Amino acid sequence: MIKTVGIMGGMGPLATVDLMDKIIRLTPAQNDQDHIHMIVDNYPQIPDRTLAIMGKGNDPLPFMKQSAKRLEDAGADLIVIACNTAHYYLQDIQETVRAPIVNMPKETASFIGEAGIRRVSLLATDGTLKTLLYQNSLREKGITVLEPDEITQAIVMEGIYSVKAGHIEKGKRLLVNAFQTMIAKGTEAVVAACTEIPIVLNEVDGIKVIDPTYILAKRVVDVAYREHVL
């Protein structure tokens, strides 16, 4: 039975807080005592996953394993990770703990497939694109995936890191620019496979932004209530 949800943080403080907020808002609670028990290990020493995946930074896996183990030792029955690139290491992290870890790319692909969407754009960090986690999961569902060209991807990266640094308006302007480029290619929806993007945007020119952290939060709430946690 799922009693406590552990959130592995330390990979974007805004994203971690945003995931918690989504879980709280999606929970059909009547009072304070009805909410899902959540614990967070916001381990700030976890190195940048994008840099690591691109071969330019330190290995984050030992730190993520420590974080997962601390969550389980603190009582987590289910572990979730807001960071998209962290899922590249999911199998190795899972070997460290007994508690299941929700696979956000697969959950997102299932959600999009069930919605009947067949052509999406993928906006994410270089590291997330390189792992192919979202591309493979989406294509398994028969969904066509459009990726940015080199110039647009550079704009996406600058926008993402601007949001990370707290330069919200600058980041939003850059990301809107990238969105409009992808919309011109005929996308039905934009998958924001970086947690900073949906923090500042939810729609551009009528095209919806699909937020994997929302899907992750909904999955957590569904599992918690199905397991009669509350």
C-alpha cells in the first residue's frame, strides 16, 4: 500500500516546488488531513544531468542513488522525480531501492496517446533530447515527434537556463520564440520535456503545452487514492 510519496529534488528547486503544488491541487481533499503525505530530498549536490549526458560534467548517479535511498529510509513507498533528464538514470536508481519509481516519459506518452494526439513537438534540454526517452516512448504509441533545428534548440536552451537563473521574462520571450517556430511546422501540441518550460508557459497561439510534471502529479494522486492512502 502506498502511504508516503518521496520526491527526489535537488534538480531544479522551482520544478520540485511546482510538482508538490500540482499534487496538492490535484488531491480532492476536504481538509488538511486528507492530503497525501509527501517527503522531499532536495539534494543540491546532484550535478547537472544535461552536462553529464553530453559528456561535459560529473556523473550525477551516485548522488541520485543516495537521494533515493534517503527517501526510502524516511518511509517513501513511491518515488517520483520532476527532472526529465534524471530518468536517463532511472533503471540504475531503481536497483538501489525497493520502492517503485514512476517513469515520467512513459506516463506522458500514454497520456498523449489516449488523448488522440498524433503529431507533437518536443522542447527540452540537449540532454533530454539525446537520451531519446521521450522520442522512443512517444513513437511506441504511434506519435510523430518533431524536434527543433540547431538554431531553435540554442534558443530553447537559453530560455530554459534563463528561467533556472530567475530571469523569468527573458526566458519566457525566448521560449515563445521557439514555440512559434515549432507551431509553424504543424504540431498539434508541444511536449514541454523540461520542467522550467511549463512554469512560464501553458499555451502559445492556441497550441497547448503538455506538461509531464502535471501528468506525473495526476498519476501520483490516482495511485494514492486507488491504494486507499487517505
